[in-house]
Amino acid sequence: MCGIIGVVGAPDTLGTLLEGLERLEYRGYDSAGVALAGAGTTWRARAAAGTESVAALVKECESAPMGFSTGLGHTRWATHGAPEAVNAHPHLDCSGHIAIIHNGIIENHSELREELLARGHVFTSVTDSEVLAHLIEEARRDGQDLTEAVRTSLLVISGAFAIAVLDATEPDVIVAARRISPLVVGTAPGITYLASDVPAILDKASAFYAVNDDEVVRLGPEGFRAIDLEGAPVRLRQLTIDWDLETAEKGGFDDFMAKEIAEQPEALRATLLDRRRRDGAICFDEMKISDDELRDVKRIVLVAAGTSYHAALVAKYAIERWARVSCEVDIASEYRYRDPIVEIGTLVIGVSQSGETIDTIQATREAQRRGARVVAVANVVDSSLAREADAVIYTRAGLEVSVASTKAFVAQVAALELFALRLAQLRGTLLERDVEAHYRGLHAVGAQVQLALSRRADVEAVAAALAGARDFFYLGRHVGYPTALEGALKLKELTYLHAEGYPAGELKHGPLALIEPGVVVLAVATDPSMHAKILSNLAEVKARGASVVAIATDDDEVISAVADFVLRVPATEPLFAPMVDIIPQQLFAYATARALGRNVDRPRNLAKTVTVE
């Protein structure tokens, strides 16, 4: 999960690289580096300063040579090798002419390293990535041009990669390739760009193209050409990009997290926009699975990770209640290792904000290999998950920069519940008037989220009152349970405090032993059918000295008897409630993190998109 940028032909190559790296810091910030090539020389600078790595790199570049029009930049999240400057990218070959940057993991790097060492190569890092520089070096010695050297080197590589390579002896050329990890190419008159993410080059390029798995692209000032690993020419598919640079800026907020929390009503509206045909049928962006196939689905499996997993858990309740289809939810990283059963009529739904989460992609690939049809729920158009799926539902939440996800969660829940309604339509498990009522109810959630956001001051007051707490337990029942899991995750990510989410019914099966004065219990108590049971749970923890915070509806008149603090939200249909109930929990985590002086956009040890297993 590293950030990559490259440019050929720019008048200010170094400035372009550094600006792009600033936008890619959410990809990883253990270290950063650049390499420039020209006139037979490769110049490199690297820095490892944690979240200040790019800023430190800028200082390292003050002595950079002028006039170089080809360059690479990289910001790293460490996998192999400690986050130190010696392990920072770009990596060089023995001659110092070839520079490579890499996102992903080379699974057979140990064997390749041993072979290369035996042939006299000298390694300067402990990363898996450096083996590529030396493999390409050998191919160049054999007389291959840079494109062919990269292609043949990749034939012996196992694992995931997005790479970019330059060689000072072949100036004005960058060669890039991709397998699993994302990579895009951008063009402008006389200049060609590449990046792991479109925002890095959003205001530079006028056209954007996706690099697919096992494709090698040669970039020059005049444009690019691509081949597959067999050497056959291929055409890159042009992307439709509807973001502008303003969406990647903070828009007057203190940080991206605050901006993205505030954008949730709009994310919901965009996700739900234009989802019904004139005949009343709910429709989606790219549904290549026929209505008959959907109607005949016997079992649904949702695979996801992190926040997307919690959204998938919410969807399970909606799918089973409305469409009456057996549904299970798997943590994506576990799915393909448990020898999953894929029967006729199994539909697998992969959920990922970026559409590049490697665990989710690999899970859906395994499902397809076993014969399942796959639906992708993703926020990024033309992402890997979206391209490989049989159908796609885009969440349309817009660019999410902050590492901890907020607006993607509410958009995913909305999209998945919309899909549940479509299944109910096709299967006849809901009357059309009920489908209409739920559809209208979903559209009303945006206003309810806006109202919950307007109560920020109430949440901040509670966060201030609990400023000294270090242990938090989040409880919920029914859809309140995955909402509690997501609330606990937000607190962990943003504050580094201990927080655990539990089904409230599990309280007596272990967690109650940890309740004592000083512990905070936050409960989601908005479901009328679960209300009495939640009240009972809260009475139990209050009796043992816990401070109790309840998320409750405006009309709840009895919750104050068992809660020390009540955060009010407007009442809504229980299956829609997670999109509203998560708001005070996001705001609570944010306010607590700010009070503790945390970097809310870039929590330590985390990166936005997990593109390695």
C-alpha cells in the first residue's frame, strides 16, 4: 500500500513529483523518495520521517540537479524492511543507473535474492522490491531495451506489484507494469504521467488510462504504448474521471476527516441518485447479471474488510429480512483459506471503498474460480474489483482521503440496502408499495444524517467530560451490533485508545468481568424492538461503576434512567438506523482524537488502501 508517481517530459519534473507525493501520503508515509534521470545520470533522494517524510524529502531535494525531465516518486508503507531511509524507494541497481519503485509484495524475493547475490549483485536494503532492480540490470546487460528487460524480469516474479522503472542510459523513458496493485497512466501535450491513484495527477493530465494485470507500459513524452507479458500489443482503456482537484482539498475544514464527515448527506444523495427506472424497477450502474439469475439466487456471501465488513454485516440483516435469502458475511482475508463451499445459486458480493483492497479482490477471485457470480460494491470507478466483477454498484461517495473511513460506510450501507430491495422486488418477497416506502425512506436518511451532524456540540461536550477514559466498550443488538463495531473501530483508529465492540447479549459471557469504574460503555439504543434488552444491559454495567453513553432517539424518554450521557438522533426505520447512529460515534471519536492531539487524517501504522496481503 504505497504511493507511486512518475512523469516524462514535464518542465518541472521534481515539483510535479513532490506535489503528487503530498497527495499520496494517505497511501503510506513511513518514508518517501524520488529519482531523476537525464544525461546518463540517475539522481536520488530519500527520507524516512514518519508522517513528515514528504516534508523531509522536500528539504533533501533542495540540491537536486536542474533540467531533468524524467522522474519517479514513491511514498511507502513498510512491509519488508523497517521504515528507514535505506529501505525507502526508489531502489537502484549495482550500476546506479536503474531506479525502480514498487507497490505490492514479491513473494519469491528470498530465492531471487540468493540467486542474485550468488551472481555478484550487491544489495543495499532488506526490501523485497530491490530484487527487481537487479533482475532488470541483468536483462539490460544482455542487450534488452528497458521495456523488454522489465517484461522478462516480471516473468520470474511471484506476487503483487505496481512498478515503475527508469534508466539513465535510456533517457526520456519510464516503463511501468501492474499485477493486482493499482496503476493509471495520464497524458497531456508533450508529457506523460503515471500514478497509483488518479488524484496525484488529477490537475496535470487531460486523459487517464487504466493499466490492467500483467500489462507493461512504455511511457515517453509523446505518449505511451502497452504490451502484455507475452509481448503482444494491448490497448489501455480510457477512464472516466468526474473528480476535480477541489474534491481533494480540505474545503475550509481543519482536516479531511472533518470534511468527509460533513459530506455524508451528499454521499448518500449521490449514491441513491437515479436508481429507479420508469417502470419502478431499482437499477444499478453496471449490472451484467440477469434478473432471472438474481431472482434464482439461493445464497449470498458478502466479503469485506474493516469498515466495509461492518457495512456488509448491516446488509445481511436487510437482505435476509426483505429478500428472504440466506446470507453470510466473511472477513475477506479469511474467505479463501477456509475452503469455502460455493454451490449453484451462490452470489458473492465484494465490498471495498477503493476497489483495490487486495484481500477482498482475492476473495472474489476465489469465489469466481469456484463458479460464483460476483457483485462489486466500490467507490472508485474502474477499480480492480469493479473491473473483475460480473456487476458493479458504485457508492458515489467521492474521494475519501482520510485513512479512517466515514462517508464510505454510510454510502456502502445505502447501496447494499438498495440492492436488498432490488432482490425483494425480483423475488416478490415485498409488496411493491413496501418497496416504494423503503426506497423513499432511504432517500430521507440524508436529511436525518444532516440533523445528527448539526448536534456536533452535544457530542463534543460528552467527549470532553470523558477525556480521561482509556477503556471503552461499544454495545448493540441487531443492526446496532455492527454499528457498535464501526464506532469502536473509529475510536481505535483515531485515538489509539482501547475500544471493543460486542453484541450486547454477549455481555454476560465474558466482557462484564472487565467493567469497573473508569470504563466507558457506549450503547446503540435506537431500535424499539431491542430497547428493553439494551436497557437491561446498561443497568448491569452502570451497577458496576461504568460511565454509560447511549445513542438514543429523540422520543426516548426512559433512557436517561440508565445512561450518564445521551446522544440524540432522529428516529428512522431500524434497518436504516446505522447510517444515522454512526454519526455521533464518528464525531465522538473525532473530538476525542483532536483533544488528544492525534493526527486524525493519518493514524499511525495505518494506510488508506490495503493492497498487500
